[in-house]
Amino acid sequence: MFHVDLVISDNSSVRISDESKIMPIKRPDRGGTLAVKSVRLLGNHFPVSFDPETTIMHYDVDSKPEISSKSRFVKKPIPKGDLRLIMEKLFSDSSNKSSMQMFAYDGEKNIFSAETLPTGKFDVELSDGEGTKSRSYTFTIKLVNELKLSKLRDYSSGNLIHIPRDILQVMDLVLKEHPSRHRISVGRSFYSTEYRSQDDLGCGVAAFRGFQGSMKLTSQGPIYCLDYSVLAFLKRLPVIDFLKEHVRGFNGVNDFRKFRRQVIDELRGRKVTVTHRVTNQMYTVAGLTDQNTPDLSFILEDIDGKKPPREVGLVNYFREKYGQEIIYKDLPCLDLGKNKRKNYVPMEFCILVEGQRYHKEQLDRNSALSLKKILLAPPRERKNAICEMLKAEDGPCGVLIHYSFAYSGDVIQSFGIGVNENMTQIVSRVIAPPDLKLGTPAGNMIVVRVDKDKCQWNLVGRSVVEGRPMDRWALIDFSSFDRYNKLNPENFIWNLRGRLKNLGIRIEEPLVRRLTNMHEFSDVNRLRRLLEGVIGEASRKSQGRLKVIVCVMAGKHHGYKYLKWVSETQIGVLTQCCLSSHANKANDQYLANLGLKLNAKLGGSNAELIERLPRFEGEDHVMFIGADVNHPAARNTTCPSIAAVVATVNWPAANRYAARICPQDHRKETILSFGTMCLDLINTYARFNKVKPKNIVVFRDGVSEGQFDMVLNEELLDLKNAIYEEHYRPKITLVVAQKRHQTRLFLENERDGGSSGNVPPGTVVDTTIVHPYLFDFYICSHYGSLGTSKPTHYYCLYDDHGFNSDQLQKLTYNLCFTFARCTKPVSLAPPVYYADLAAYRGRMFQEVVMELHSSAASFDERFYKLHPELQNMMFFV
């Protein structure tokens, strides 16, 4: 068996035979040394041992339904569930029993086996049970490749340039094979088929616990990273029982008409099985019958043709055919037919199928809070859950006999793979937080040292560094006609002015106070007229342009996106929204946070670092760029992806940003206009500072290791081609920030952390669980008060500045203290945090354009172009 612990020190950009191909740089040293203390941790990386002499056979498989000459066949993809059933049926034959534990199936076109499988064509017949027609398929198996695990050893030893992703993917599939046979599969996650009693969310829904895992190659060799996950699913219940739980007032015997619309909305598209006959067939609910069960009848045809067709009532049919007496006669039936063929079944004979996801947005408030509590498990509970799931009978390393045919044995063992069931031990460093600059009410600047444990600071008796005057503003009260959430405007204005004055932000009385209601949010044109009326009234009262409109809302409303699109692209005025319930309470911290956001939007500076950032102590100007792409929801197949690029426009404070937003091809991760947007931002920087930045640090969000080549050889080259001139060639460093990973860090000794049990802010890991030789590290820069903190994983892919580990880690951590909206370090470097916010704002714009115009129009850049008055302001915070 093979393990490796190797770090290669070389800071040069590596190029393969094609000289134009940029490769990620290697780690410049053996890791950082700066630390105020060391902390021993446990990571959810479980070392994987393997036999480098093992060869895994890769087979291509294809299933085709057998078509009779009489049938009119329309080609449809075979459901994934049927594909797995076909495969299992084939290998349940006596000649292939031993093979079931010797292969892993991806559920579609690929089988990987630890032994040679029979190839060729095989006939397979499936049946769902009593009363259903059997289905015949031709299953074809063809050998396409042989994968050698020795490639993992060669890459870790530095003898192979490209990471063997195919090998890691196969090992990942092998570890998921056992859970995929016994758990509910959703994407890359696997959930138990049963829920704990304390996880019942009510309303026919429960929280089901599970895990998501992935294979990674680290300095200690290949590991399996497994993390805890929770999703809400419908409980496996009889439909009648589900409706009694889910639909308030429904008991099965009262007047059904008032519940009809809600029942249809909840059941349509859901999958059910039936109990009146022996079958494992699943049906999809198409709808409800118009009539109640006793009034339904149909024409019954004699299969043998000996008796003429006759009309029979549904109640009598179930009594005679199945010996079932229908109890709930005052209800309609479910229509389980498909392809316009009717299939009426009484609700009481239908059971909801397990594993049907219930989206958290549909939960009521109490259920949503319960789900959140289960999901945000504290560190000790999460750590124990992870270890339990790894070892569970239906987990990656489990052995469970669950099939009707003979099957037993350990799938991963048959591939020569072993998983260490103990978490990886790690020695981390905690680096010191930076000192900050704040103001005083007297106008002086003071040095502030953050709180020792949480690294937070407060604004009591302190002011922002630079407060921009809020002398021309308006208040629109959208809650004035709301009975329960009506704002007290006089109190709110008094409290807001007092708090902002204490923060060093000069604020006058609003020029305009407009009272209206939430109905204004329902129509874009009404909102536009309202805003234009407020701006016009303000201009008549005072010379100069209105700076900001504070909008107090009675509650959340989908028209919020209309407000932002109209104000930021059409009219050119900043808006700041808040809820009347919060505004009336006038909590000091809430008003302070409101003040921080307003000051940032107006171009002020809330807090600044005392010392220059590492490597940039000289006089040369530095620009930080953040880039992200927001993709449409998984079910959306037409909308554009939204690219956002933000950049600092001041130095050395580096806390004011401008943003550019652009639509691009659907689900395209490459930022197609990256160079153009960066050039625009560099020219903007030059207008503000009378000089272009000589140093540029790019933080790119949202890309995986498999997309590093795209970032380096498409986006980085696009940037260079766009900005390089004969006398302007700034140094560039490119860093990728990853939040969508499963790595979690736990204190080996809980006394080393705070009251929440999480690792302390400033915790850095750059050994053991990092890449074998690329320049990457984990930083947990924030204090985790809820759940288990997730560190951000940073990869430095390109570096003209020659950063060492200490310098880049310190720079990244210190930047996290410059986020404008709060008085604590955030979990993600602000350049990418702001890029994410700007991209999300672009998604709002896209939704408005779709409603006003068309899908095609949502690709038009003109609809996303910011008004010139706001183009270089932080409208997105």
C-alpha cells in the first residue's frame, strides 16, 4: 500500500512542451511560520490506501428497449432507476453473482470493475409486479480502457505533470457505490431512508441526515473527504395521512372543495406507489378527478373477449377485483395516468414514495427554523455524525445485505482500496489579526485592537474613518397603510440621525417624506413614477442631486428587484431598504449597521488597516480585483449566466470598490469579457488616482481544480492582452478562492477554541491536507457563532510578485477585516465577496428584464449597464 508526504519547493511557472501553456505555480516554501499560537486539529480527510499495482477495467454500457414491430416507438431516455435495475438483474444471474461486489456503476454509461466482466449483448427482462407488463432490454457491455492506480503514486512523486482525475473519479465512484445502492441519492449526496423522531418537521416533512463526499489528492496521499448534510424530504406516508398533516383543516371527511387547489399544488408531480395490488411500480400524480370517487365509472373490457364491454363504477370495481372497500368516498381520486391515458386510484390506496425532496423555501417559519438548527450542527455533533456515517452499514465503508438476490462483501475491498476510519491530525497556526484605524467623535484617528477571541470591534464612542455627508436624502415609507407593521417615521428619522451623527456621518432632515404602500412594488412602472416623483420634489427643494432614498418596507416583497433595477440602471439614485419592524425597534447595533452600509454606498470609508498589506509596503499603487459568475438555477435551461468583476479604486486603504456586470452564455463559467471589464476598471482607477496600478491581485471565485487551466489560459491571458501596453505591464497575482468544498476543521482539544467550539479566527492550515505541491492553503478568517465553521480554500495559481506563504496568507486574512458592512472579519476575501454580491444583483436585473421583455433580451448588455451616477459606487453592499 502507498502513502506520500511530499512538498516540492519551486516558485516558477511550470510550462509543458507547449510554451504558451501556463501551469499553476508550485508552493514557494514548506508553509508559513507566522503564528501567535499553534492549535492541533482534526480534519474530515480520511486517508485512502491503495495497491499501485491494481488495474481497473472501464466498460461502456448501453441499454436499449426491445421494440415490437407493432409498437409506435418514440425514443425516450431510460430512467436512471431502470438502468440500475437492468444492471442488477443482469448480474444477479447465477453465473455473475460474485461480480456484484466487484464493480461500480455511475448510473448511466460507465461500469468500472476490479475483474474482467463478460462483454457483448445480453437480454434483460424487468417487471414491476402484478398487473404490469414486463419490459425487455438489450444490455451491451464493451471494454474501453484499463486504468492503472500507479498514476496516483507517479503524480504525488512529481513524476506526472497532470493530476490523474480519471483515477480519482473512479475511486470516488467506488466509495459511493455502496451508499448508492442503499441510500437516497441527491446529486453528490446520500441520505438515510429513515429519519429520527426528533427530526420530524411536521406537515408531512422531515429532515433526513446524510453525507457528501469526494476523493482528493493531498500531501498525505489520496483521501476521502466526507461531510455531514441535511435535506428536507416528504415522509413516506399514505397520501391521506400526508394531507391530514400538511393541509390545515383537512380530515378526509369534510368538504373537499375548499382544499382542492392546495391539494393539487402539493401532490401534482409527486411519486406514489399503490397498496391495492402487489407491485413496486411508481406512478406520478398527474392531478385529481373532477368527480368524487362514488361518481366515477369507466368501461371495463374483457381481456379474453368473451364478454361484451360494460360500464362499472369505481367503488364496485375495487370491491370485486381487489376485495377493497373504499372508506373515503367523499374525496376525488388521484389521476396516475400518463400519455393522456387515465388511471384513477383512490387516495387511500396511494403512498408517497421515499426520497422526494421538499425545498426549504416552501417550509413554514417554524419548520424552516427547525431544519436550520439540524443543519447547523455544532462542531462536536458534526464530527461525531461524520464518523458515524463513514462507518455506517449503508456508508462508504459499510457492508449490507439488502438485495433479493445473493450479494455480500465489501465493494471497496474488492478494488484493493482501504479507508482509514480516523480523521486526519493537523497542526494549524493562528495568525495575529491586524490593528485597525477608526475615528472619534472629535474627528481624531485612533488605533483599535480587535477582540482577542472573536476578532470583532465595536463602534461605541467611535466613528468611521471618513463619513460622507447624507445631506440630500429622501424617505419613502411603504408601510404607512399596514395595520401591523406601520413605521413611526418621526422616531425612525430621529434615531437614525442620532446614530449616524455619532458615527461621524453628517445627516440632515430628509428633503422628501413620501407615504405609500407595498402595492407600489407590484409594478415596475409604478415604482419608476414614484421614484421620479420623489427626485423631482427633492430637486425643487434643494439644488443638487438627491443622493440616496431610504425605503422602509412592511415586509419582504418580490418587487424588491424592480426597485433595484429601476434605481440603479434607469434613474441613477442609491436606495437603502429596511424593514419597518426593525426600524421601529431602533436597536443601536441595527442602526449602526445601516449607517455603515449607507456610508459605503456614498463613497465613505468605515474602517482601515493601520499597516500596509504584505509585499506592498512601498509607494506603488495596488488594485485588488474580484471576479465571479452567477449561474441560473439547475432547472433553468435558457437564462444567461451573470459575470461580475469588482475592483478597488483607492490605495492604500483598498476598501472602496467599483463593479461591472455583464450577461453571458448560459452556464458558461469562463468570464468572456474579463479583459474588457478589467481594463475599464483600471482606467477608472487611473481617473480617481491620476495613475494606473503597478500591482494587481486577482481573486477568482467559484472555480474547481478542473477549471484552473481555463482561468490561467483563457481569463488571465485575456486580462494581459487587454491591459498590457508598451509602457504598462503591471505585476499580476492570481488567487482562486473556494467555498464549495467539504473540508471541515475540528479542535482536537475544545478548550483551544471559543464558546462555540469552533476553530479561532485566523486559523491557517498549509500542510498535510493541502495539495501535494501546488500553492494552496486554508484560512478560517471569521468567528463561527453558529454551526461548524467552514474555512476558505485559497489556491495561488500565478504570481509575479513572489509571495511566500506567510505574506499571501497575512494579506488575505487582513483583507477580511476591510469588509464594509460589519465590524468583524468575514469568511471570504472582500474582492470575491463583493463580486458575489454584484453578480447576485445582476441576477435580479436579469429576472426583471425577463419579465419586461423576453429571454433573448436578458442577454443584452444594455439592460445591465449601470447609470453613470452609480457606475463607480458600492451600490451592491
